[in-house]
Amino acid sequence: MARRVARATAALVARTVTAVTSRAAATGRAGHGCYDRRKNQWFTRESGRVLELVKAGGWGMVPIIISAVLVLGIVLERFWTLRRKAVVPPTLGGEVRDWAASRRLDAAHIDALEKNSPLGSVLGAALRVRHLGRDAVRDRVEDSGRHAMHSLEFGLTTLGTMALIAPLLGLFGTVIGMIRMFLSILEHGVGDAQYMAGGIGEALICTAAGLVVAVPAYIFHRMFRSRVHSYGIDMEREVLALMDTLDETSHVAQAAAPRRAAR
């Protein structure tokens, strides 16, 4: 019994592949055509394009398209938000250290600094508690740094989720296509492979679409994660340099105090 089922399945697959390849060769577009089960006709790369491929993918393409739009929006938004000059301006750390060394630090300067960038918000938090000692500055910087990193990582979890589920959505469309193929076999039998080609094409299109969404989403997710981690290292370096400057300024002020008192 098992051998008969295996022979029947092999013969079915062979007839389906033969029908698909012969129909593609007849159109002169072998490898570039796909059978539209609803219209009972083939469309080529020149006539169909992306819209026809989406239509041939069936309802399984709907969640994949939604995922693709979501991934595109997150990628564009993160590209704009995670620019280096917007997160870690190259001259901001030096300017703040100059302010601290010259003691030109008032509430207006600190408010403007905190609104400048994520690096500015961390440095501003350190400057607000500079009179409370190094330990207090370190604690405040840790709290402010967590908030800054959280804002920089906005959308990356969703991007990683899309990279994970997009192949599963493609697999879902594949299963739907295979189900429709077997339903067409029940309705029309195995004599005409054209009715099965639509389900096979739908399954393959959904699989390919899921991979097309998942691979770029995973690449950009890893790239943005690496960029955020690099920005975190840069902000930590700038904060340490500012704390050293504040310590030096404090030591200079303490050394100058007895001299002024003696005068």
C-alpha cells in the first residue's frame, strides 16, 4: 500500500512539473512565468510585474505585505533618528568640558544641553548633580543613560520580530497554496496538471515573499543594534571625560580657596 501511494505521488509530481515547464516553454519565457489559477492563464515578467505576483500569492500575501510596510517604515525612521550627528554630536563633548572648566554652567545652558541630543541629555544629567560628588553623578548618569538607550532602541524589537515571523508567514501562505492544490485534485482529478500549478505557484510566491521581507529585516536589525551599542560606548566615554574635568575643576577650586582666605 505504501509503495502504491509513493508511486502515485511521484507520478503526480512528475506530471505537474512537466506541465509547468512545457507551458513556460510554450510562452517563450521559461523561468519567468507563473500560472494564474483564477484567470486560467500565464503572465510573464513583462506583463505581470509585482502586482500580478502579489495577486497570484493569494490571501497569504496580505500579512506579508503588512509586515513589509512595517519593516520599511521602521528602517527609514531609524536611519533618520540614528544619525551620528543627531545622537552623538562630534563637538558637543568638548564644548561641555570647556563650559565645566570655565564654570560657565547655569540652568539655561543645562536645559539647552538636555534638549540637544541623547548625549546632551546624559551630560546634562551629570552636570545637574555635579556638586553632590562623583558617586551621585555616576548614579544619575546610569539612570539617564538607560532612558537614552531605550529611546535609541525604539522599534528594534519590532524589527527583530518581523525578521523572525516573516518566514513563518511565508510558510503559512505555502500551506494555503498546497491545500488549494489538493482541493483542485479532489475536484478535477490528477489528469490535468494546470489546476495544480496555481496552488504550487501560490505556495512558492508566498515562501519567496516571506524570505524577501525577513532577510533585509534581520540585516537592518543587527546593523541598528550594533550602531546603538557603538553610540552607548561613545556616550560613556564622553561622560567619563566630563567627570574627570569636573574633578579637576573641583580640585583647583579647593586649592585656590585657602589662598583667597589668606589674602
